[in-house]
Amino acid sequence: MNSPAPSRARISIIGAGPGGLTCARILQRHGMTVTVHDRDPGPDARDQGGTLDLHADNGQIALREAGLLDEFLALCRPEGQEMRRLDPAGRTTFHHIPEAGELFKPEIDRGRLRTLLLDSLQPHTVHWGRALQTVGGPADGPRLLHFADGTTLEADLVIGADGAFSRVRPAVSPAVPEYTGVSFLEAWFSDVDNRHPDIAELVGPGSAAAADGDRGLFAQRNGGDHIRVYIIRRVPADWISRSGLAADDTAGLRARLLDEYAQWSPRMRRMITDNDGPYVDRPLFALPVPHTWEHHPTVTLLGDAAHLMPPLGVGVNLAMLDASELALALANAATVDEAVRTYEKTMLPRSTETARMLDGAAEHLLSADDPDLGDDGTRP
Ligand SMILES: Cc1cc2nc3c(=O)[nH]c(=O)nc-3n(C[C@H](O)[C@H](O)[C@H](O)COP(=O)(O)OP(=O)(O)OC[C@H]3O[C@@H](n4cnc5c(N)ncnc54)[C@H](O)[C@@H]3O)c2cc1C
């Protein structure tokens, strides 16, 4: 089959995360037709997660192409760029305070970013409750999307923006994410200035990290007087069931954590004991490095689906930059095939270089050394 012109192609994006929505928005700005399919039953079906820093040299570039940079800058929290390093006793060993007007990587809550992107799309662009199962059809198209609700859909281009455990990925690559050996346990603190003033003071308006070589904490102020703490440990992915505990056994998990953090000061331990509600278990996975694939004219990947890495502050930025570059390639190429080639020619080497830099870096989250807040844009 000859590859169609992008303006006449049926383009389906799987995944309404930051990558998929950015891609849809930029395609629509260039007059192209696109549908987005997400497995969530609706936009508010689940907690969208914590705060994200969007960098001037990638995430913000994508927002400019989406025509949303000014709105983002009005919503973001520049003060969230403040960064503290604490020791297990709660003493500050490093403190970065952003300069007035600094906007290199301001923070925004993930839910706010999603709403900003969703509100910018034409009505009925996103189809909720559409969990993709497989991509079928011949390699040169049209492809046949099979959804869990039993429906199917034909597409000339399938864009896999469906995150870590992508169902689109097997159409181009056999790679599967591997456990990094490091897990986050997420703890939430609400109305912090009134209810958790000690924690609010330790964390400040941005983030605070502490580690002793074997375990760590990474705390972030979110919007709405909310703090999220990631309790970071080197444990098997199924450590909860192996310990004879259940994910909702908050008291049991808390007792185990208190034991593990026994050498930390009582003030620091409040970040693992005083949380509101249950803990959320988040084992960290990454794709093997390098992750690349032979070009297919009808399927491509972006964001975590293409290059899942440990969460050191670049994932969403790369997802949005991929999305912007793919949409612009489609806007400028004569055929879908040509656009996908152009996009992958830049995206695959870029993501491989970053993935090499972050390969094994989940361990850095446990390092007691002071952070390198260097120009690689990664968080400590
Ligand atoms: C705890 C944690 C903290 C992080 N902090 C940061 C940070 O501070 N900065 C940063 O840059 N990155 C951070 N990251 C990484 C960042 O979250 C990801 O890199 C980013 O969300 C990737 O965006 P995406 O659009 O590719 O995928 P996702 O955000 O994962 O979106 C995928 C979408 O696809 C949908 N989906 C999944 N499967 C299917 C299916 N079969 N059918 C249909 N829809 C499907 C999902 O519902 C979802 O809406 C963090 C990650 C974690 C785990």
C-alpha cells in the first residue's frame, strides 16, 4: 500500500498522557484529523500523580508548538525549583534557591497539565474507556486496532503513547521493561501548612531529597498545599507480598518502614509515618538500553512507550518533545512513512543517549552524595 499524505491519513494515538495529548494538539493546530484512545474511563478516573518540572529546552518547546506556553507559565510554580538536600538527621547539606524570574524548570501538577492539554483539543478527540489490546493488520497498513471492549478500528498510522507497559510496542519491538531493583512507596500529606507544619518546613516550596546509601526519601511540594513523599528502597518488586503484607495494610507497612529507617531522626521519620491515607506502591521499571526498532511505515512510539527510564526528571519532557517533533514531521512531510522516518531519525538517537546516561541511575536515588545539579537537566 502506498503511504498516504498525513492530511488524509487516519491517525490514532493510543494514550492520553502528556505525550499523546501534546501530539494530538499540535496535529490539530496543523489541520490534521486525529483520535486519541485511553483505557481510563474518563479524565478524572484516577489520581494523575505528582508534580512535574517542564524544562525550557524540551517540555516547554513542545508547549510553545502547542500554543500553550503562556498558559503554562501562568499556571506553573517557579518557586517549585527550590531544591534541598537533607541528611538522615534532617540537616540541610545543600540548598538551591532559584533566582527571581528563573523559569528553566518550573513545576506543574500533572493533573493541571493534563487539563490544560485536554481543554485545548477539539471536542470528542479523546475516546475514554478504550483499552487497546493488540495492533493487527499488515505492516504497510491499514492497521487494525483491537480494543478490550471488543471493538476494532482501522488506522493508517498508530502512535503508541501508552506508557511503560505499552500495548502498541509489540508491533515494532519485542522489548519489555525490566525492574530496576528500586521501588518507590508514595505517601501523601494534605493541608500541610496547617496539619503537617514540620514536614512543610523541611521540604520548603520545592523539593527535598535525603538518602543514606541504602534507602532514601524524595519529597515534593505540589499545588494545593499538598506534599508527596517517595520512600525509596532497594527491594524486590514484590516486596510487599514477600513480607507477608498487603498493599492496603498501612499499619503493617508503616511498622516495617519505621524499622528500616530506625537510624533516621524522628523528624525525618515523620515523612514516612504521618501520611494521610494509604501508601501507593510504585516499583520502578526501565526498558533495556539501547531500545530501538526497525522502521515501520504505519506504527511508531513516543514517550515512555519508546524509552522508559528511571524517573530522574526527564521522562515527561522527552515524551512531550517526541510528541511535538512527530506532529511537526507529519505536518511537513509528503507521506506518513516519510514523517515517521524523519521523526525516528532524531528521536531514537536522542533517547538512546539519555537512556545510556540514566542506565542504572535508579541507584543514584539512594546515594548519600550531594546531588550534581548539572546541565544534564536531571534531578538528584
Ligand atoms: C513516581 C514517578 C515520578 C515521576 N516524576 C517525573 C518528573 O518529576 N519529571 C519527569 O519528567 N518525569 C517524571 N516521571 C516520568 C513521567 O511520569 C513519564 O515519563 C511520563 O508520564 C511519560 O508520558 P507518556 O505520555 O509517554 O506516558 P504516560 O504518562 O504513562 O501516559 C500513558 C497513557 O496511556 C494510557 N494507556 C496505557 N495503556 C493503555 C492501553 N492499553 N490502551 C489505551 N490507553 C492506555 C494511560 O491511561 C495513560 O493515560 C515520573 C514517573 C514516576 C513513576
